[in-house]
Amino acid sequence: MTSHSDAPTTAIIIVAAGSGTRLGAGAPKALVHVGGRTVLGHALDGVFAAAPMQVVVVAPAGHEGVVDAEIAASAGERRPLAGVVTGGATRQRSVAAGLAALGAQITTVLVHDAARALTPAPLIDAVAAAVSDAGVIPALAVVDTLKQVDGDDVVGVVDRSVLAAAQTPQGFPRAALEAAYARAKAAGEEHTDDAALFAAAGGVVRSIAGSERAFKITTPSDLERACMLLGSTNGSLSPSHAPRVGVGTDVHAFGGEGDLWLAGLEWPGESALSGHSDGDAVAHAMVDALLGAAGLGDIGQHFGTAHPEYAGAHADVFLARTAQMLAEAGFAIGNVSVQFQGNRPRFSARRAEAEAVLSAALGGAPVSVAATTTDGLGFTGRGEGIAVTAVALVIPQV
């Protein structure tokens, strides 16, 4: 950290020590990759694009070296202004560790969540400029209608006109913030953010306009949103981040042994379809559509006669394995739409059941299935077999 007389008097503490449990990524949230960089890397890009300030990153224990490398990748000539400290068991303790690392000349402190990775530099500068004796938070107006609930019951309406969604960075005069932290520690208090801690000590907190891009990456859907924003140019997605579509077809003749299996269901009394497995043409077309969308080959490559372990297997086995392959390749399943042509079975009465079974096999991805006849035309019209077309949408994950 620099100690020169011309060193900045503003510092920003970037809290990056969270575990990211709700994100389900198996790594600290700040170190999850999105758009070719870690979440922390994107946050640092915004910070170093703002006015010069001391930067203290609070790292997850054991990941200090990785965090230091992320700083080096973003800081450029400002590298001497930045450093790493190890976080504590709670967010409050992590911020306290950051406060202890500040230079003596610092008079204004910003506290920022690394998870708000796309926060624009002008917002960081605006918060720093607005700090006086009061604390400052960026905030957005609440646009949704809010309800008060008790369990599943709606018991009231909340006036959204007096509410705001708080963001970071939050800015404070250093001496008052340190005093507020000392008070909270002595009282054994834990607060949800620094503005609440500051206010509990008697400090005044004011708000300025926040930014839609300063949203917090907490869940997988937040990560998808960040990915899409990072991949956009003039409103269009880059090819690496755009959703992908695949088409699958399958045809099976009647003549198999036992009862019919179709769309993941057994149809007692109906003629079976012939095939290497159970002949479920609906499931097989879905597999081809999903594999094709992800660029992972086709059903013959992964489940054909060279794989005797799938002989006689039903839809749930094929689809679950396909969903696993897509996940391993970095894709989430958006939805699958299927139509089959055939005179039998009479499908409408079991449509919802089939869709539920197929969706469950894919881990909950939406599946819709439609059936039609061909007015007696072609092999399906003559009752010789069933033809299926499936379309799948998959979404690249970061």
C-alpha cells in the first residue's frame, strides 16, 4: 500500500469472502467465472476505472493468492494502491479486517460487495463524492407491488413509495464508521449492511440514485443475467453466450416385444415399438435435440448398439444421462418441445403425466408434448409406426 503524501484519501473495501452457497457453484462466489473473468475480476475492473483510491480486497481464507492475481490483472499502474486481507466468519468481521488495513491518510471509506460485479465506475465515483458527515448508499426505487404474507396467506399490502432497494458501494466518513464498528462489536450486534450498522450508532444515511447494473449475483439466474450483459454488444448477444437450439427426429416401427413405451410412460395393451432400447421415439428425439443444441453429437454416438448397457433402457435413463452431459459441458436446459405423429396411442388423457415424467428426468426443465395424426397418409397414417420431432433450447453457462 502506498504511503506517499499524495496518496488518495478515499479507500474502497471490496468484500469477497462469501461462500456463495445459494449460487451452488462449489467455489467462493467472488471466484466464480462469468464472461471469461471471475466475479471479483469484473468488480475490480469497475473499481480501477473509477477515481484513484486505496483498494482493500477481503479474500476468502486460503484464496488470498488467487485474489492477489485478480488484482494484478485489473490494477495496471494502480497496483501499489491495492492489497489483500483475509476475511472473517461474518461479513461484519470481514469489513472490520478491511478497515484495519486502511492507510493513515484515508478519510472516506466505501464498502463494496464483489458480488455486485457490474457496478459502473461513475456510480462508485458518485458515492465517494456524496460522502460528508453522513453515510451514502446508492438505491433503486422498488417497482414491484409488495405484499405482506403470513405463510402462504397474503395479509396486507406494503407501500412501496417509501421503500428503496439498497446497493453498494456504500460510503462513510472513516472515523464515524470505525466508531460504529467498535460499538457493534462491543454490543454483539450483527447488521445486514454497513448502512444499518452506521445508522444503529446514530449516523445519518442518505441515498443517491443507484444503477440497474449494480445488481447482486446471488443465484444461478443472477449469474445468467450477468453473463448475458457481459456478452451483449448494442443489445445483441455474443455467439458464445447466446441460447442455442437443436432439432431431433426419430422414427420407430411397431413390432417390438411387450407393451408400448412412449413419452416416458408404459401403455398397456398397445403394440410396442421396435428398437435397441424400449423404442421410445419421443425420448430419443428429445435426446438428439438436446445433444445437437449443445454440439455433443447424437444419440447413436452415446447410446447406440455400441453401448449394450442401454439395451432396454427407458426414457428416464436416457434423459437423465443427457442432462448430465449437458451440465458437464456447461449448458442448462431451457425447454424442450415435442410433437409425434401416429394414430395410436390416444395421447391427450395422459399428456400432463408424460410431460411431468419427461421434465423430471431432465431435472425439472419444461417439456411440452403434442400429438397429431396424418389423416391416413404415410407410414404413420397406415399405423406402421410413429415419427417424432423435438426442438430443444439450451443456454451456455459460465
